[in-house]
Amino acid sequence: MAKAKRMYGCTECGSTFPKWAGQCGDCGAWNTLVETVIEGAAPPSGRAGWAGDQANIKTLAEVSVEEVPRFSTASGELDRVLGGGLVDGSVVLIGGDPGIGKSTILLQTLCAIAQRFPALYVTGEESQQQVAMRARRLDLPQDRLKVMTETCIEAIIATARLEKPKVMVIDSIQTIFTEQLQSAPGGVAQVRESAALLVRFAKQSGTAIFLVGHVTKEGALAGPRVLEHMVDTVLYFEGESDGRLRLLRAVKNRFGAVNELGVFGMTDKGLKEVTNPSAIFLTRAQEAVPGSVVMATWEGTRPMLVEVQALVDTSHLANPRRVTLGLDQNRLAMLLAVLHRHGSIPTYDQDVFINVVGGVKVLETAADLALMAAVISSLRNRPLDTDLLVFGEVGLSGEIRPVPSGQERLKEAAKHGFKRAIVPKGNAPKEAPAGLQIIAVTRLEQALDALFE
């Protein structure tokens, strides 16, 4: 093998240079050269352009499609987000704000797994004493889990080859460095090369690896975007650090469904599973209040009932404010325009504030009709019934479009005691769930009439 060669590549155009410079000589971009390593290998004699062994080509019919074996993490909500459990040799990246609970849930998980399989917790941010103190504070079993404090990736992999853990945690990837590069830990090149070595080790040894990743101010994972492409699963922790609920969402999963959601409650003994999140999010006032309505959102493979709140108030600004928490702000502006055009309800002189209770982020269009209902209720100061459920997509021409999994949403509403549901006509079942009156609508005007019957 030839000696590894250090080069500096431009993140804009891809050109490489032997030395670092402030400006790329090809595309002219500034501060885009990052350090990288190019490993050279001489091809065998008589095989010019050799790139390894001959590829093994099969037709799709010849490929084995056996179910990937999984093992449980001892946490039902974490297993749900992972797609049913942890896969041998998989690499899972967990991101979230500081203090949200990333290290806590991984320590809980590894202490439980260590009772059945060998496990290794590698920390680059804390000492072994700090990890042990947290485990004692959470009353976790501590007799099987092995803890290592190290930041050099070569030393970590060498130790892992000796210990042969079933599961390993790297906390965090931004503190890890490789001796092949001269840049500081946390840089783009260091994070990328360290993650590449860990992924290669996981695939070769069958060890499942959890990587903890920091996030930027915008909420995206820090470091190169390629890090998300290298791993098998990307999980995000959501929620307020001073709140009680934590949401774990899968945004990429090669072994399961994406947008699956796990709900946890933060207690003095760590993160506890919330098996019935609808009951938590529906903790409402006893009396009906204006601007509040319940909708059924679909998260991964299960329905979930959440409360949408709206506050509409006279604006004293030239441009009235449109503020959303848990919903898309641009979609709110579009729906207010549809409400004015097809419902004859103007809000151009009103400040509109929208909030999804519990810190849930609703990413689907089924919230359109519920959002409009909450806005109208607040604007007219008329409360909606507490046993009313609303969901449906609203088009630009005022039509109410059906949404996926309507039957499951209605069954979840009936299970929690709702008596009336305003839904798109395409989601109206042939036989309504017991005790639930279905009001099917096709136009926005029909929905507005049904809201205040």
C-alpha cells in the first residue's frame, strides 16, 4: 500500500490542491478548501485500472429477501422509531439540542442491552466518573456496561476489536479525530473521516453503533451533510429542554419507515416511554375555549390526536404577524388567503398566532382544516365543542381533499370519546365507529357551516 496522501478539496467545485489556500484556484470560492486523505494502491501487474475484486452481479429475483434479524433495545418507543429493533452492523446517528436527553437515553439503552450482550460506551465529552454518576442517579444496572474515555478513532476501533461489543455508543462524533488528518476535532474533514472508519468497522464486525451528533442553531446536524448519507438511520430529538416531553423522530431509516415518532417523558429517573401519547397531548381545559380544536395527525405507523390553538388579534403593524409553532408558516399564509377568498373571512388586519400543544411538529397537510377552524373560532370568539375532531387538506380552490389513513384516525378519536368529526368526504367510512357522528364535507363553505351548527 502506498502512503496516505493529504490533499485539500473544494466543497463547491470538487477540485483538489496539495496545499491549503483561502480561495479555490478553480471556482474562486473563499474558505471552501477542507483537508482530506487519498489512499493510494498500486494495481496488480497486468490489470491497469484495477479497482478490486470482480463485482458479483445478480438479478433481483436471485437476491435473498429474508427479513433482517433485529434485537430489542428494551425500549418499545425506541424500537418503534428504529423500525422494530436494532440491526447488527447498523450505524444510527442521533442529533438534538444540548440537554435534550441524547446521552441519557443512550446510557439507559446500553445499560439494558449490557445485561444480555457485551456493550461499550465511548465518551469524548465526559469522564468515566461523570458517566457513572449519571447511571447511579438514574438507578441503572452498572455491573455489565463497559465505559471508555477516548477521542482517537484508531484507539477506539482497536479496543472495540478486542472487546467485540454487540452495541457501541460514540458520544459525540464531533469530539473524535483521526491521526491521518492534522485539522482539529469537529472540523468537516475530521468528522467525515472518523465516521467513515466507524461505518466500515460496523459493517465488517457486525457491531451496531450509535453516534451522537451536535446540532447547529438552525436545528440541523453539525458537520458535513454527507454524514447523514453515510449512516443507516438518522434520529432527531425534539422538544424543549425545560419541558416534560421529548419526541424522537426518524428522518432516515434504511431498515424501516421514516417519520416514525417515539414519545418519552423526562423524569428524575431518566426518560420514560409514553405508550399513549394522545392522552398526554389532549390534556385540555375543562371548559370549551375559543381558538382550540383537536385534529388527528399520522405519525409513522400510528395516529395521534393533538390540539391546535390559534390566537387572532387586531394588528397595529403595517404587516400583520404570522407566527407558527409546530406548523409551516408559509402554509398558514396560504390558508388565510383561501379563507378570505372562499370563506369571505378576512384576516389582513389581524395578527395570527398558531401553536400545536405539546411541542409536536405536524408535517402533513391534514392539519389544514383544523388550523382554519381554530382561526375562525378565535376570530369570532366562539368556542368549538370539546368532543369535536377536525382534519382534512384544503386546496387553493376551496375544496376539501382526503388524507391517508382516515379510518385509523377516526378509530383513535372514537377510542378517546369524541362524538363528532368533520372530515373530507373521501375519508368518510361506510360504517362510522360506535358513538362517532361523521360529517363529510367537500368544500370549505360546508365545513364552515358544520363548525358552528
